[in-house]
Amino acid sequence: GLAGLYEIINRHLLAEGLLPRLRAFPMARTPVRKQPPLSLETAMSPAPATPPGKTTASSALDLLREPLIRRRRAGPAHNDAGLVATEEEWRAALTALQQRPSLIPGHVGGAPASATQLRRALLDCLNVAGAGIADAANVRLGDEQDDILELVARLLQSLAGAMRPVGKARALLGDLQLPLLRLALADPGFFEAGHPAQSLLGTFADAARDWIEDSDSEADRGVIGALHQLVDRAIWEPPAAALYTALQGQLDAYLAQLERKSQLAERRHVEAMQGHDRLEQARQRAAQLM
């Protein structure tokens, strides 16, 4: 609503002859919102503290799972019937979802899906008739697999919550959800602090939030295209920490180039305005001398 107020003020200043030569000029492309980096630590469920005098060798995944395990034990008994999905089976199901994300119920606009939506879609893929998976009609997720799915969904939805409710940034984050879930299921070290996938996710989310204006401009298309390239690699290449280290280097190089272009464009704008001001002053001086 400030645009209308600014317009009224500008008209008033013009009518009163104040700052008659003041003019607007286009600014260089800069991040949309320079906010603090998105925090992966706060996005994940807090790990319970270790009681005094005790030590623990538990992994980060074990600590993160503790509240989920307590909730499962306190709730109604869940169905243990059926075979737990093997690595090959859930990998095939995730591949099917990556190729057809529309299979995820309620997954509108590409934003990260909830744990319930992911779970339902994954089970549907595991149990679909004729999928070529042995005992498909009785396949279920194991407790650890289900908890990993829950944690990844919570993490992505928490990061998406710091972005605009509707926009391309959230959609890009949603595109990265299934590749990250595939990695987390294959590599429980994903939840350890400093894991390359966590680093990439933080940088990726910041870049999507800060550099995309949803204006369908050439600059927006450039950023979206660069982030889509990273997602495509994460989808089609085997999930591994080394892959995410390489993707982090690729993204860092692109963002550094983007910053340099932004600074150069801003400097050119300033120099152009200074040149225009000098020309205007010379014209006024010439008019006085004439």
C-alpha cells in the first residue's frame, strides 16, 4: 500500500517545486530479501538432552528419532503385518514418484509435501499391482524408514515456511524433497551436523528465497534454471555425500558470479547517474554564461 502514498508525496513535492530534478532510475538486481540464513538446526526437532553423568554414542538420527519413537509407543498399536520394504523396493518407489510427482496426494504447486502425503504416495507405489516388486501387496515401511521420511518432510516444510506462501522458491525446494529423502534413506549420516547434503540444502533454500522475485524476469529465469540443474543432478545421479559436495561447489560458484554481476551493474548505474548529473550541471553553467 505504500506505492500510492509515495505517489501522493511525489506529486506534492513537484507542485511545491521541491527537488525538481530528483528522478528515479532502475537499480541493479540484488537479493529480494537479505534475511539471516535459514537454520537447519531449528528446522529439525530438538534432540533430547543427555542426563548428567551419562554419555551417549547415539547418532544424530537416533536422537532425532527419540520423540517419534515415544509417540509411536504411546499411541495405538500400529500394524506390523507385511514385509518391510527393502532398499531396492523403496528406491524403485521413489524413482516412480520423482518421475511423476503428481502421484503425491495434495502436492499442489510443487511445494514440499507433508509426511502424510509422502507416506501415502510411497506406500501406494510400493503396493501397486504389477509394479514388479515381490510381495508388493504386503509391503510396508519399517519404523526407521518411516521416521526418516517424517524428519525429512518436517525439515523441508519448516524451511518452506520461511518463504512466501506461494511462489517459485517453495516449488524449487519441493523439487529437492524426493532426492533428499532418497539420500537420507540410503545414508543415515545425512542427519549429522556438517553433512554435505545439509550444507547444500541451506544454501539452496537461501538462494531460492533471496534471489527469486516471482517476476518472470530474465534474472528470475536465470536463477531458476541454475537451481533446476542442481535438482536434475540430484534426481538422476546416485545418492551420495560426494554428489552433494559437488553440487555445493557448483552452487557456490554460481552465486559468487551472480553477486559479481550485481555489484558491477550497480556500479555502472551509479557511474551513469554521476555522468548524467555532471552533464546537467555543465548545461546549467553554460546557460548562465550565455
